[in-house]
Amino acid sequence: MSKQATPRREADNEAKAVLRTIRISPRKLDLVAATIRGKKASLAVNELTFSKKRIAIDVKKALNSAIANAENNHNLDVDRLIVAEASVGKGLVMKRFQTRGRGKAAGIQKPFSHLTIVVRERPEAEEK
């Protein structure tokens, strides 16, 4: 007696990839995620390849994972994929301190983030 499997949350024409505990602030990560929202998947990969931001490498890995999930797990056409969602969430925050003058200390926060990328297959009628 096992429990029932939870139903799939995405639509049939969607695939998702989640990257958790990325060592960057959500504000900086959202700048990179905003550059790929709503674009075709191939254009988004190119955009991330030539981006100068350090985190673009990790975002590209997550996007490639979402594309691979769409192709292998859900049998979607890779050429018709668009980045439907690229959402950023707040993760844990490591608290550290930095020594200051006269024996004092100042607090430092080192935030982590979560990234969720959803790719969607466009209908054939919409392409033309």
C-alpha cells in the first residue's frame, strides 16, 4: 500500500528544471534570468553563452537541463521551445562577520538563491 503519485503540475507542453542553493544573491541572479524570459530556447542559450556575468554559466546549465527534460521526458520539439518562466527565489543566508578596528566586528550576509526555469512548446499555428 503505497500512496498515490502526485499529479504533474506543469501542462503537457511544458518541462521544468530547478537549480537550488546557488551561491549568489537573488537580485543579481534575477538580472540574468530577466534576459532570457520569453525568448526562444536557442536564442536564450546564445545569450547566456556570451554574457559577461559569472552566474550565466549556471543559468545556462539549468536551461540546457530544462531543454533536455523537454526532449527526453516529455517528447517535445526542441526547435519550438520558448522560455516561459525563469523565476528566482530566496534561499538560505550564511551569516559571517568581518573584524573591524578597535576590536569590533561587522556582520556580513552571504545569500543563496533558487532558480526555476520552465520551457514551453509553442503551437504550430503560433509560429507563423
